[in-house]
Amino acid sequence: MKISDCDALLAIDVQNDFCTGGALAVPGGEKVVPAINRIAQKFANVVLTQDWHPHDHVSFAPNHAGKQPFQTIELDYGTQVLWPAHCVQGTSGAEFHRDLDVVRPSLVVRKGFRRGIDSYSALFENDHRTATGLLGYLRERELKTVFVAGLALDFCVRFSAEDARKAGLEVVVIEDACRAIDLDRSAAAAHQSFRDLGISVVGLEAFL
């Protein structure tokens, strides 16, 4: 696959809390690191995202009496999954995995830092209105195609890919450089969404 200066790699939430031993570990999460590092060498434009929650974030199950992780509540922007407390600002769990190349990226986008709203997508928070600023950055840089990798395929990767596609960008998900939580068949739902929106899904062999 030929990569141009109009392409960007978006590496989603490769943080300690989403890797083995973390507060919200995605099965095999750390295995995306070598793949992302290898792929990133082919891109002039690399962006990292970082979940960055306050300790009292609305999405944390411990902040709701009687609620357990992975139950849901209704908020003004819709249904919200409740998660174990994770990626709390300033903690080691919020740090990038130690083996991730953090030198090459030109931008780090922090998301989920507003207490009252969760933020899966790298482009918009879960109300689908509050922008993170990434879309403006991509447009200002005249980047036309976004390649998406990271954690987790069926949540933050999915929402980021969907929002980028709906904004008019070409989007490619690098499946081998992602891992899924697969909560109530959410991985299958993500793949169906990719097909419906015309989001391409490729493997690492496309970059060899």
C-alpha cells in the first residue's frame, strides 16, 4: 500500500490501563504496539490519542451507587456504558505503553477530560457535537485519508473511524494493529458499521 503526504496514522489509546494488567485491559492490548511502531515509520503524519479522565468521571462505575462495571445508564446524550475507573489524569495507567514510539507523532489528542461526558471518538465526544479539535487539524493540514489503529477496535477505534468517515475523509482500519473488548458482540457490530459506511479494513500485509 502506497502512503502519501495526505495520509495520517491515528493510533488510539495505546495506554497502560488498556494493556495486560491495566484497569480496563483489552485482551492482548499490548500486542498492537510493535505493529503500530512498524507502520508509523511509513507515515509523515502520526497522531496519538490519550484517554484522560478526571477521577470523578461520569463513565466510572464506582461513581454510581449500586452500579457495576459494564452496566449502562442513560445520560442526556444517550446510553452510557459504565467502566472501571481507568486512565485517570496523571496516573501511570493513563501513560502510553512504554514500548510505544512517542517521538514520531506530531500531535497528541487528549479526550474524555470533561467530567460529564465520555469521549470514545478522537474527533467528537459522545454527544457527537463537542469537537476535540482533531478534525480541524486534519483539514488544516489537508490530510485526506486516515488510517486507524489501537484500542479498542469496537469502541474508540470504531467511533473514531465512523466520525472521520462521516466528516468526508477516507478511512482505513488496520485490523492487525487493533484489539477488541467484544462486549455483547460489539466487535461484530463494529465490522458491520465499517461495511455500511464504506470504511476499508486491511491487515499488516498491506504495508509490507
